[in-house]
Amino acid sequence: MELELRGGVRAAPVAGRTPAERQALRWAPDPRERTADPAHIARTARELEEDGLDSALVVQSSSWPDPWAVAGWALAATTRLRIAAAHRIGTTSPTAAARTLATLDRLSGGRISAHLIIGSSDADVARDGDTLPKAERYRRADEYLSLLTRYLAAEEDLDHHGEYYTVRAARSGLRPAPGGELLSFGGSSPAGVDLAARYAQVYAVPPRPLPDTRLRIAEVRAAAARHGRTLRIWRHVTVVLADTDSAAQQHLRRLRRDALRLTSGPDAARHLDAVALDRDRERGTADPAAAQAQVAAYVRRSLAGAYTGSPDTVAARIALLRSAGVDIVQLDLPVETDHDRALRRALVARLRDPLPPRRAW
């Protein structure tokens, strides 16, 4: 099967007054403020489709636009692009989420899926009224997914009396088209791997070195096999492209420098309030007395593992992921100019070659 190439659709442009500022701020903590820009959503989705990508992710946070609505707008603007909409378990009932998924599946001709998340920040899930601790959120997710999948398959009224959900005489009036990939999951804990193995069709491995990626793929596929199931593997890749490897390294340094400068200026407070920094604070990896240093650490971490180089060089690195068993590669790269798009199209073309060139890095 051909490698699936995935991008992302944001509800609105990255903050920044110029293309260069938006390129840099793509690697800074996202502010909690984000509007919904219909023209930006449609344009981004169409450009991904035109440039040869197969699918796109729409992300979720407690203060951002609804991912189902953003996904529907992107699907309506395209004819081929598939959309994975992040869906945090616990924000709605499983039967309501199932109908939303089935509706978008039918309206789009089978181009929607739900990327299931538990919520890595206790503070952020609490903003939507979910106060369960993370371990209990995983336990609830098991019941949620069991009910969601049974409900979509039910031909007769369904009753369910569980720990977290109770439904009576439930039956959906529509179902997704058969054979599609409806659910993906990316939890890296043993509980997360188990949920993916039992319910998902796609598993998102964390961005780790290649040997760790191979081990995680083997682990999750073995877990799925114990349930008589198979999983496709999705891997996120941060990408910094330029015409040559040396130019790409210079671009990387410029992005890091500009992001650090812009996040320490007049808008610094917006970035300090980011959900991504909530996670750092809860994990004890941030010093509350050094908030600006926390933002700087986030910027450096965002770019630390970037696949940096010309389209040929980056394609060679991604080819190694394919050989490790990755089926879906999400290309995380800011596209703000015509030259950015030309580089992305060149990378996609290299990745469509049967044997992309292999180079050292």
C-alpha cells in the first residue's frame, strides 16, 4: 500500500504579521485564542489536496473552534482529501458522537475519521467540565468506545447500563459506509495501547528515534493481533525544508531565533497561557517562577527533532520510517509562501517515488 501523506487544517492562520513571523510562531506554544476563518480552512484544505496529500488532521483544545465543524467545512471544500478530526472522549455522549461521525462520513463519501484523545492536560479537560483523573478517563474511554462501536453496528434498539453511560432503546438511523477507517488513537501508556488494539484502525506512534519507533510498532501490532485485528501506523514528522541542506539548516536556526524573539515580546502573555504549557506544568517539567524559560524550552523542543534538509534528504529519512512499518506520515511544516508550497510539492513527489533517494544525515 502506498504511503499515506497527511497534513493539517487549522481553523485560522497562525498569529504573525508577516509570512516569516507566522513560519516562526508555528513552533511556539499556541495561544488559547483561535477564531474560525472559513476562507483559511477552505484554502488550506484545497492546497493540501492540490499538492498531493491524502489526508489532514484537525486538532482540539478546550478553547478552540469545534473540530467536527472545522472538519465539515474542509470536507465541503474538497473532493478527495480525508480528514481526521480530533475527538476528546468525555466532551459528549458516545451515541451523539457516533451520529456526528456517521453523518460526516455519509456527507463526505467516507472521508472522515475520529482521532480519539483522552486529554493530556487535567487543567484543559476541566475547562470542559471533565474533572476525572487521567487513569479514570482511560477506564471511561473503554466503556465509551464499546458503546460507540456497538451503537453504530446495532440493527435493533440497544440498551446499555454502565459505570459512566446509560442509554435506553438507542439506535442510529444511519451508519458509516462499510470498510472505512473510522477511529485512530495515540495513547502511549499500556492502557492506551490496549484501547487502540481493541477499537482503532490506526495507531499514532510518538515521535521517537527510529529504534524506539520499531519497538512501539511491534508492541502495538502484537496487541492488536491478540484481538484478531490489524492496525495501520501513523507517525508525526516535523519538517524544515529548503532548496539545499545547508539552506535548510540556516532556515531552522532562523525559525528558532525568530520564535524565541517573538514569544518574548509584547504578546508573550498569550503564549504563556498555552495549553501545551499546562501539560509541562502538570508533569513537573516547568519552573513556575521562570515562565519565559518554559516558552523558550517549548520552542527548542518543537524544532529539536525536525527532519531538516532538501526534499531529497527529508524524503530519504521518511523512507526509513516506511521501512520500519509506518503507513501514514504527517508532514508538519509551515506553508506561508509560494516557495513553501513548491518545496512541499517537491517532497511529496519524492515520497511518491518507488524508491526515494537514501542519504545520510
